[in-house]
Amino acid sequence: MLIVLVVLILLSVPVFGALGISTLLHYFDTGRATALIVLFQQTFRGLTSFSFLAVPMFMLAGNLMTRGGITDRLIALARTIVGHFVGGLAQVNVLVSLFFAGISGSAHADVAAIGTVLIPAMEKEGYDRDFAGALTAASAVLSPLLPPSIVLVVYGATFGVSISSLFAAGVTIGIVLALSQMGMTYVICKRHGYPSHPRASIREVLHAFKEALIPLAMPAIIIGGILGGIFTATEASAVAALYALIVSVFIYRTVRLREVFDVFLTSARTTAAIVVLAGLARAFSYIVARRNIPDRVMAAILGVTENPVVLLALILVTLIVAGMFVDRTTNVLLFTPIIAPILISHFGFTSVHAAMSIVMALGVGHLTPPVGGTLLTTALIGKVTVEGLTRKGWPYIVGLIVIAILVLAVPQLSEALPRALGMRL
């Protein structure tokens, strides 16, 4: 199954097709007439999970707010808060990505919304264009960690982990990653003498906050509502979609009623691709569990070494390399059925700690060639080369790897906030 899966992906067969064909091998091997029915049943269960209703809703909310042109308001607020730091506009890039992460839930949406504005603006202020693009790609990696992260919704819905707990864990890790990126940006900008802006007055900060209050209210509603126990992640997604519709169409009036259908269609297409993958991943996961594949993989690894540090390092390297070739959501569906049980049963990880370790390690691939997700999006939007982005972005790649190691090695990063809120781990 695993060999066929890898070979088909290398032959450029769509991932959902590779998953389906490799899963069929087990059913043909059993020789039972009911085997194919079980395959359909497992796929259907994956497609119809109640938690998956959050995917189209969060996707719709993010698309509406992005189309509604809220980026300028968030940039103006970020500029008043951190613009006076060394490398002012570069620091704004990181902070506005943190704001936008709570709206879009997608690294690609982050790059598309922020990169088109900030990359030219940074170049105009004297920043190297490759550095501006590399920073934009790096800061966009925050989006899949923070609510309403589509990756975390897919993970929780597919593998039965509390989405609310994943969101709480993502808040902590996302803030740690943002602070580390701002620290690296400070060092780089100090070395190159990039400019800063005059410190904003209290009045300017309050005015910018007032202008950005409505967009910022959406992540506040999502995070506050979920963490406060007011509603579930699925219910929060519906509230967020309704809020985004009201804000974009009736308050800001930046999205016309006739354009709403296009936003719905775009969201539906993206959701369809994710849900089909998740349905087949559910069938694949079922077989992986029934055949005890995680135990077999662990036994094979133990044949090489029994050192737990080396074992975890092998898992981390495997996930980072996989992220270089396949996007994070797909990799989550491919690797979690095998790696999560190993982390939980052999290393004593909680489900939330295992989830965040896998998601964070796979996120390094966003910035690494040849198929780094945000890297390619930034190259297209910023009109820069992948080589230039990689050359200027290596400090942020190293930073991501360090944070991935910390998440793997320090359970408190993933568990502290969910545990404090009494959530299921």
C-alpha cells in the first residue's frame, strides 16, 4: 500500500486517486465480497463528519473578508504599533500576518492579500525585494497555526481530535513563532540599516484601532467563543461566515451582492477538493489501523536504533522532507495515520501534542523548494524568483525548524492553554 501510494504520487497521479488506489489493494487482498462496501462506508463517514461543516464556513468567511479589502486597515493598525521598531515595515509584515491569520486560516490567502500591498511598499522604502518576498512567505506560515486554520479543522475532523483544543494549542505556538520572526527581522534589518517610522501617538493608535475594529472582531469572536465554551468550532464557523457576509456586503460595501455568488463558488471548489481527500484519507487510515502498520513501521525503525532522540529526529526529518514536495493539508492526511499512533503509543504524546508536532514539522515545507506552497505563491505575486526567496529566507527556514523541534520536545507549548481551559487532550 505504502509503495503504491508513493509511486503514484511521484508519477503525478492526483493525491486523492493515489489514496483510493492504494487503499483498494487491501480490499482486493482480503478476497471478501463485502470489502469494497466497507471502503465506500469508510470514505462516506469521512465525507460526512459534522466537524467538516467548519471547512466551507471558515473558507467562505476568509474569502469574503479578503475580497472585502480589509488589508489596508490591518496594515495601518500594525504600522502604529510596531512601525517605530528597527525595520518598521518589515515588523508590520509579521504583525499584520498575525492579525490576518485570525481571518483567513490559509497561508496562500495571507500571501495574496498582504504580499500585493507590502512587497512593493517595502521595496519603495529601500528593502531588497527578495527579502520582502521571503519575509512575506515566512510570516504567512502563521495562518495555518491560528484559528480558523483549515489544516487544524481537517486534522481534527478526520482523526477525531478536538478542534477547539487544536485551536487553543495553535494560539500559543503561533504567538511564539510570530515573536521569533520579529526577533530575526530585527537582527536582519539592524544589520542592513533598513528604516523605521516615527513612533505613532496614542491618538493615532486609537484611530487605527477604531478603523480596524470590525475586521479584528472576527478572530475575537472565533477564538473567544470557542475558548470560552460559548460555541463549538463548527458553530463558530457559521457565525464567522455570517459576520463576514454582513461586514463585506452591508457595512463596508466592498463586495457587491452579485459578487457573493463568485465567493461562494470559489469556497465550494476549494472545500470539495479538501473533503474528497479527507474522505479517502479516512478509508486509508482505517486500513492502516486494522493492519497495525504503525507498529510495523516502529518495529522497522527500532531495528535501526532504539535511541528515542534519534527516533524522534527521524520522524521530524521525514515530515520536513515530505513537506518539501506535497502541501501541508495533503501531508497531514497521508502521514498522520502512521506517525500519530507511534507518537502517542510509543512516546506518550497526547493527541493534541502529536497533532501540533506533525502540523508544525510539515509547515517547514511552506518555505522550502521545490514545491514550497507560500514560496511559489509569493514568487508569483511578488514577481521574484524562488532562488532569490530561498537565499534571503534561509534564516526563517532555520527558525521554523527550531520551533518545530521545540514543539516536538516541549509538550507544554501544545498542552498548556488547552489544559488551562479544561479542554480534552
